[in-house]
Amino acid sequence: MNAPAETRKFEAEVAQVLHLVTHSLYSHKEIFLRELISNASDACDKLRFESIARPELSAGDSELHIDVSWDATARTVTVHDNGIGMTRDEVVANIGTIASSGTRRFLEAMSGEQKADARLIGQFGVGFYSAFVVADKVTVVTRRADAPAGEGVKWESDGKGEYTLEQVELAERGTAVTLHLKADEDDFLKGWQLRSLIRKYSDHVAFPIRIPKEVEAKEGEAAPAREWETANDASALWAKPRADISDDDYQGFYKSLGHDFNDALAWTHNRVEGSQSFTTLLYIPSQPPFDLMMGGRDERKGLKLYIKRVFIMDAAEELLPNYLRFVRGVVDADDLPLNVSRELLQQNRQLDRIKAACVKRVLDLIEKLARDEPEKFATFYKAFGNTLKEGVSEDANNRERIAKLLRFASTGTLSMPGAGSAQTVSFDDYIGRMAVGQDTIWFITADSYAAALGSPQLEAFKAKGIEVLLMSDRIDEWMLGSLSEYAGKKLKNVAKGELPLDEADKAKQEEASKAAEPLLKKLKELLGDRVSEVKVSARLTDSPSCLALSDYEMAPHIARLLREAGHDMPQNKPTLEINPAHALVKRVEAEADEAKARDLAGLLLEQAEIAAGAQLPDPAAFVQRMNRVLLG
């Protein structure tokens, strides 16, 4: 005897998702069909995978398929698969509660301008809930392949906060999702419309998606038995010869693969033959996937892995390094060893070879964009440039190849037509413009383009016509820790260490320092332990002061960001460099009143700290000091 139906409440966050879906996703309503078919395809994939070790799971019904049917009288659409099915606990886990962190991350993403963006729903694993966009009630009937007929499960809800669970008798394994359509959704009760949507969104699902043939009964005869016809291509696109695949086919497959409404920016499709044969079809999206940075680096997606077209893993992170986590695609190997649980790949030479091939293909593709399609490359770099920079530290074997693809703003482009923060250069561009005898690539890091361009530490370089790269992304300082040179040229920060001077400049610097000794001593006494040293600067021509860092000292703007994030950062005493010819410095030198001199000296230090992006230890004291000086 079956247990009575049980009523449960949705978890709070699931209820929020349902509310957002039913009230916000008013565009692209037909997305529900893509998502339900995608779930059905996953169920078929899982059964085919588990059947490798347990053939009895698919016994008696080994032809996996997905059926889409409708009943105009009952106003229902049903998506049915003969895949793995679910137990009662799995139904509760997959539909009634949070699955992984997808639901919470979906809610975080569904804010602001993205609130009504239908593209989001599939990317966070909450696609089932799109059924409630068009239905006022949804019924799920399912039985897992290894469960007896009496342990079928019926789940039903109107999407308003509760659902019911009931144990039912089911003769066949698999899952049927029935949508009871809302009054104004008649379009989805038409066979031609459903067929069109299947072709549009799910043509490249690798299982037959069948719909009933619309055969009219002859007068006086009973209705004929239901016949099915396949509405999709139902083949592994990546296994076809490239000559037989159109760009539209590639784009259609990408959209079904990545739950994306946008076209892919570029793709690469290759077959490797030999002692180990495998096929790769890899895509670069035109926009960052919404989960690229959300949830941290541990939440990244990998490639879909197949072995001889049998689905093995949805996110095989072992096949691409983390810095290429934006890539979507498929790897189909003729053979790869799995561990005893058949869930995780074992580390071995075969896997390393496939991974190396995938990295090479992606970098080849990016290089081709940079060389042949600059507009597409600019789109790529805007979306994924910072992610690519991670590879400088993570992938030593390809470090210089990755560095060749990086782009930065530069003082060397300011006089060019259209110059500004949007115009960027490569390291190769920089080297091509180097003066004879220059052996260093100079750069500066800051927390914005304006801060980098306006830094007083650039003044001597501008005066001498030496180009400086302006690096203003937070990752740059970290990346440069692994990139000390490029193409035999050393990389050096203009704000760190001693500047190399020719003999004439060195003599001039020594003379200035000797003449300023009393001033330097006075400033050190006025500033006390707020500075480690006060020096005459070789960097300054127009500004009164700047900070100088040691070669291995963290940039002040990065230290500030880490402190704001809760990290315990040591308080280093800065070195203050001054320009003795500047009127403000001369005023300090001439000021006999110790209190006024101390205020002026404090402002010299604090304006240098602000320009460097440092955090002032006492902003209120700075304001008071500024007011005293202004009021005279």
C-alpha cells in the first residue's frame, strides 16, 4: 500500500527563484523547453554511463530517447525521457531544495539590469523552474532505473510555496515532466511550434527528441496508435567532418552546450589521430559566463568529457588550466582510464597530452584573433584579459606565449590619433619603439588608468621620452611577480628601486643630494618615524614629492585593497623622495616656525601617499593640516 501524499514547503531561496522566474522572465518564454530537454538529456547520459558497469539498468529499453508531446484538450505539454530517473530523496534534493550553490548564485546574479535576463536561468542549474513561466501547475512522475516499479515518485506544485510528494506505481524507468499551461499560452499546444523550438534550441542534443506524428483518424475508425518522429539532428556534432558542419551548426551547438543566447566569438574543432586519438571542439564565448567569477575559483566549469561518445563528466576541470576556465566545449577521447568509482579521471600521460593539446588549440585560436581579427580580439580581451593574465603565474610552459597576448595602456600612445585609456599596446609594440640601447620595459601599477597616467613618478620618463606601460588592473601587480622579463628585456616598475642614470645624470643627482643635505635632515626630523628615509628624487621634474618603493615592496594601492579585505598587512615606513627645486619644498626649507614647517612636511608626505594609492593613516589630521596651511 502506497503512503499518502506528503505536502512540503520549498526552501526559502527556491521560493525566491520561483517568484523571480514567474514574474521576471517574461521574454523568451520558450526557454522552458530547452531547459527541460537539457535535463532529460542529462538523465539519458547518466543512464548510459552507469550502464557501462551495470548493463541491467538499461535492459529491455536500451534505445534512449526524449519524447515531447501535447494534449490540447487537457492543455498540457509533457517532456518524457527513459533515462536514469530519480528516487524520492533525489526529487527533494533536485527540485525542492538548494542544489549545490546554484540557486543562491542565481539569486545574486538576478539583480539590477539582469533581473529579467532569461540567459541566466540555465547557467546556474535552476532551469527546471522555467516551467513555471508558462505553467500554473507542474507534475513530475519518475522512477530510478534500479528501483522497483512500486517506488515511483510523483511530485506536483503550483509554484506558490509548496509541493506534494507521493509514491506511485511506475512500470518504466525515467522521468515525465507535465506542464499544465496557463490560459494565455496556447502557442505551446501546436505541434509545429514545438517542433520549431526543438530545432532552434535542442537540435544538437545527442539523443533523438521525438514528437507524435499528427495523423488524422479516418471517419468511422478508431484513432490510430501513436507514432513518433524525430525532430532533431540527434548526432554528436563534434564527430562529423568539419567540411559537413556549417557556421550555423557550430553556433547552434554552442548555444545548447553553454545555455547562451549569444553567438560564440570563435571556436576550434580538431581531430588528433595516433596512439591516442581524441576530438576537441572548443569555444570562446563572446561575453563572460555569469559564473566565471561568482562563487570563487573553486566553482569553475570545465569541458564536457566523452569517451567514444559516451558522456562521462559535465565539468572535467582536468582538461584545461584554471586561467582558461571561460572556454566551453567537448572532448571525446577514444580511451581514458577512470578510477574505481568511474567518476574522476586518473592523472596520467594520456590526460596530460589531451590537456596540452586543448591549451595549445585555445592559445592558437586567441593568437589568430589577435593577428587576423583585431575587433574580435578586442572583444575577447575586454571579457577575458584579466583571466588570461592568471596564466602568467599558473602556466610556466606557456608564460611568454601568454604574455605576448597581453595588452596595456601606455604613455607611448597618448599622441596617437584616438589616444586614451581605450588604446592599448603589446609588449612587442613597446619593444619595437624602444630607443637604441634601452634594455628595460618600464611600467607603473595603479588602481585606475587616471592614477597611473597622473603619477608623479612618470615625470622624468616623460621628460626623456621613455615610454611607460600603465597597468591599472588589480591582478597586474600579482601577475608581474611571475614575469620579470619578456623577450630578453627586463620589466621594471618606475616607482621601485633606484633608477639607472647615465654619468651626467648621476653626477647631477649627487650634486643635488649634497646641496640638499640640510633640507633632507630637517624633513627627516619633522616627519620622524613616519618615513624610513628622505631622498632627492631622480624621478620628479614638476611635482614636489613622491614615494619610492624597494624592488620587492608591495604597491601601496594593493596593500590598501588587501587591508580592506581583512588581511593583516605590515605597515611599512615609506621612503619619501623630494624635488628640491619645487616651490613647496623651498617653502619648507625656509620656514622658521617649527609647527608650520611640520604641517608642510606632513603635506609633502601625504600628497605623495595619496598619489601612490596608499591609505592615509589619519585622514582627519590631514584635513586639519591642509586647512591650517591654506589659512596661513
